[in-house]
Amino acid sequence: MKRRNAWFGILLLALLLVAGGRALWLWLDRPIERVSIRGEWDYVSADYLRTQLAPLVQGTTWLSADLGVLRNRALEIGWLKEVRISREWPNALVFELVEQVPVARWNDDFLLNPKGEPFAFAPLAVPSGLPDLAGPNGSSEEVLSYYHRLTPYFANLSLALTQFRLEPRGAWRVQLSNGAWIMLGRREHEVRLARLAASWQRELSRYSEHIRYIDLRYPNGVAVAWHGQSDFEASED
């Protein structure tokens, strides 16, 4: 009899603990009423971030919220590079956000970070002064790396690059700040750039405002098209 009463007492205590634990959980697992956003941002605003994050936590409760899932969804916001989330008593979530740093435009609809990784910028405006890069899908890292490689070369000629293109067939072309295009082709760029430098320093720089494009794809020499002239073609090699 005593043994049965002891088991009954243990069972009753277990039930009370379960019921109490569930009641405590339900009491703690209240709807999220506040979202705190922390970080330092140069391009995005707190209002923009609140607007983007609000749908992610709608209908979520404090204890039941899966922070890993929330983090992955927050990282889909184009301007965010890193997201850390923590709970704050009694009913708040804290988002610590690190924004992307844009270094170039990419294929009109994206920006590139310093690693050459594309991210969407809409609905925010594109920061001014960024070079315009383009290329096939998956080539952003290669294009950004080559842009950085060639920029000092053109700077030595007192030229700035505004557009930088890798064509689907592998040919490269760049646009200077004066609007002129330079057709580099697919290979032997060092030889062709040396030819460009010699021609630019010897004569072309004096007529830079009249140049439509410079074609370096010829085996010997440089072809120049002037504004008002008809187009001509060269093989892309």
C-alpha cells in the first residue's frame, strides 16, 4: 500500500511538473512585440530595414522562433552581408546587421561587394560613382578582378574606366570616362595594351573627345572610329 502511494505521489509530481512547465512555456512564449535593429550603415536606413524585417517576424512567438531560419531569411534581403539574432527579455528579438559594401554595378540589376559577389539593390537607389561591370552569369568575380588589374594601367594614361564588359564569347571591352570604347578582344591583352599606350601618348590623346572607339583586335596596329564615321568590324580574337 505504501509503495503504491509512493508511486502515485511520484506520478502526481511528474504531472504537476509537466503542467507547470507547459504553463511556464506558454507564459514565456508570447508574441514578439518589439524588434531591435543594431549596426552601423552607410547605405541602408533603419526604416528600410524595419520594413524588410517586419514580415519575417509577423506571427512569430518569442520562444518558438527558429533563429537559424530567421537569419537565413534575413540574409535574402539584398543589402545584408551578415545577420546575428538573439532574444531579449521579455518579448523582443535583437537583429545585429552588417550591410554589404558596394564596389561596382553588375548587369544592371545587381551590385558587387569587394569579393565580387552580386547582391540586389532594389528598392534602394544605386550609389553614385560606381563603375558599371557586366558579364555572363557566374563571371562577376573574374570581371571585378580584371577591372582592378587594368584600372591602374589606364590611370597611368590619365584615363578612367566607367564600363567594363566581358562578352559571352570571351571578348573584353571597356569604356573610358570620355565615352570612348576600347575593344580588347579575347587574348594578347598585354601586347594590345602596350600598343594602345604608345598610340595614345604619341597622338590619340590630343583627339580624345572625337574618338568613338579604338579597336585593338588587329594583329598589327590600332583602328580608330571617330564620331560621325560609319561602323566597321574586326574579328574577335
